Amino acid sequence: TLLHGRFLTFNDRPEAIDDTASYRYENDGGIWVEDGLIRQAGTWDAVRAAAPSDAIEIDHRPHLIMPGFVDPHIHFPQMQVIGSYAANLLEWLNTYTFVEEQRFADPDHAARVATHFFDELIRHGTTTAAAYCSVHKASADAFFAEATLRNLRMVAGKVMMDRNAPGPLTDTPQAAYDDTKAVIADWHGTGRNHVAITPRFAITSSPAELELAGALTAEHPELHVQTHLAENHGEIAFTRELYPEAIDYTDVYARSGLLGPKSLLGHCIHLSDREAGVLAESGSVAVFCPTSNLFLGSGLFDNARLAGHGVRTAIATDVGGGTNYSMLRTLDEGYKVLQLQGQRMTPLDAFYRITLGNARALSLAEHIGTLEPGSDADLVVLDASAMPAMAIKAERVETLVEELFLLQTLGDDRAIAEVYVAGEAVKSGL
Ligand code: GUN
Ligand code: FE
């Protein structure tokens, strides 16, 4: 298959608003897709000449083709929690989330929600996500069964939680260990599936459970670890009570062996300099979840401060604490969170983050996040005139950077004209 259209792909993080060395933009581009992978991306003339003459041509002009978006923190069992009215994180968890997630003990319910979950990801242009399932192994089975059916590259894990939650939503340290082992055996490396070790957060895991999560991490250094860190002041205070021997919240995870270059730490809003230093030293990733942080009133992610310490960062939706599946809406809210702190995120940096940046945060850049030959052919096709409010503004847009900023500021699922997963067009036929 040959895709014809404008394309944008990054090779590095943009240093400035006009850093042309950090990306490749083709105004008349071609992308040759073969066996689910990108074979070649370049000028239309060059790619057309290189590909077989009988290749099927799909014309996406005048839209903009990019690598599929990556969402490195989202909760699969929270599709019916999104938009629940609560004052703060702990009230929201106890009132809605810990009630709703109990329903995922039922494999039929989990399977039904999984179909809707991947429909929504695709509709919004997200082709890879790192997801939390519920405490039930059945929820992870439903998640990976559906991901496999759709040939999506997904990271997910059965949540480990053994206290401070309703009985039906808790495991035990040994059950958490055994069930995670079983999820790894059943799913990791099948299809395009990646299993993540997923202790929910320090409040809902006993020291014994975090210790076993750390043991699993040591046994499986190839796996991702995902958890939440320093999102809310009440959460931090309760954690300090539960783990009095730890230096601080970050130390709870550090002493359990849960930090490292494959560790994804949601939120990281309220961290001391010491904690930021520990994250940087371990290579852990701080995941910025702007719509969630605003919705739950959690606080403002201080990107400049973490970057100053050398902490790796990513940006994610955190649905259902987050309020939209769209990485475009997420960029818009993230931009505003940084504006409030006198920090800027350039449009190029923004689109770097939701493609190659998040792919690097997941250590998956050899597969996703670029249009490099051999990469998975997971793509989005963006329409910056998708609705009237975008179209009238687009009349006054002259540069690529202006187009990106329009997509980010006004765009949502309607701006996603098409999505390719392993070379197959999947949005138009949803
Ligand atoms: N901390 C522990 N669990 C959760 C969750 O489900 N969502 C958010 N935003 N924070 C959490
Ligand atoms: Fe979360």
C-alpha cells in the first residue's frame, strides 16, 4: 500500500519553536506500507518509483499523516467513571472508582467494555496505550484478548491492591504475584502485547505486596512497571502514615525495587528535590496527566523543574480521572497547565511528545512513534479543518507550526480523519 499525503515525523526532541533539524516534514510525501510495517517514507516521487507499480494508492491529501498517538497512562475499567463529580482524588476513588472497578470481576462485562475501549482509542488516534486493568485477572484477559484481535501494540497489567479498598477489589500479595505471573505467561509477547507490573499505588498495597511487586520486577526486568506517585496532598499524607520508615513517597517505591527506566509514574506533582533526583538517577518516567490533574484539582505538573533534574517525562490522558481520550485535548490542557507556571510547550514539542516522546518513555521507539523503515505502520491522518470552527481558523493558517497548534487547541476525535493499525485502515470502518 502507498499512502499519498503530507507527513510529519520526528527524529529528536525539538529544542525551539523553529527547530527544523528535529523533524522531517514532506509536503508531497509518500509512505510505503508492507506486511504491517513501514517500508519507506519520503517524497511521493521517490517512494512511488521504489514501490511495485501495482501497489494500491490511497490519497490522503490535503491531510497530515503522523505516527499514531501514544497514551502512556489510562485506566481501562474507568470508561463509566469518567466525568464523576468529586472534590479530590481520594473522594473520587472511594465514591466511584472502587465501586465501578468491582464490575470487572465479570468476564462478560470486561469483554464488552474492552470493545468500547479500543473503539474509543482508535477514534481518537491513539494506537498504543499503557493501561491499568482492574484487580481481576479476568479484566486483563479481556483487555489483551481484544487488543490481540485488533493487532494493537498495548501495554497493560492486572492491578495489584490488597488494602484500603472494598473487599471485592482486593487481592493478597501472593494472589497478586501469582495472577500477574499468569497474565505474563498468557499474554506477554503474544500478538503485540506487553504486560506491565501494576501495583496501583502505595495506599492500596501492603509492604508485603510492594515487596512481591519488586520481586516480580527483578525477575522480569523486560517488563514495564506502572503506578501513581505524589498526585494529591491527602494521598501523600496517608502514604507517609502507612510507610513511616520510608524517607518520602518516592522512597516507598525505591526501597521496593520498583523504580527504573521501564517505570511509569503517574502524576509526580508534589515532589521534593530529593525525590526528583531519585527519579532522574533511576531513569524512571514522570507521566504528566493534565486533564486529570485539573479535573481532580490535584495540582500543576512542574515540567521545567523535573526536566532541570533530568527526569524523563511523558504526557497522558489518565482517563477516567482524565476527562478526554484525545491526546489533542490532552496537549491543549497540558499547554495551559504549563502557561500558568510561566512555562512554554512549543507546538513541535507537543506533537513530538505524543508520538516519539511517549514512545521513548515506553522504551518502544524501535517499534512505534516514527515513520522509520521497519517501524510498525501505526498512523494517524489529521484534518485541521475537521469542523467549522477549525475550518474558519485554518483559512488564516500559513505554517506547519500554526497548523499543529490549531490541531492541538481545537482538535479532538473529529480531527482524526483515518487511523492505520499495522497498515490496516481502522477508523473509517469502525
Ligand atoms: N491513584 C490510585 N489509583 C488512581 C486512579 O485510578 N486514578 C488516578 N488519577 N489516581 C490514582
Ligand atoms: Fe491514573
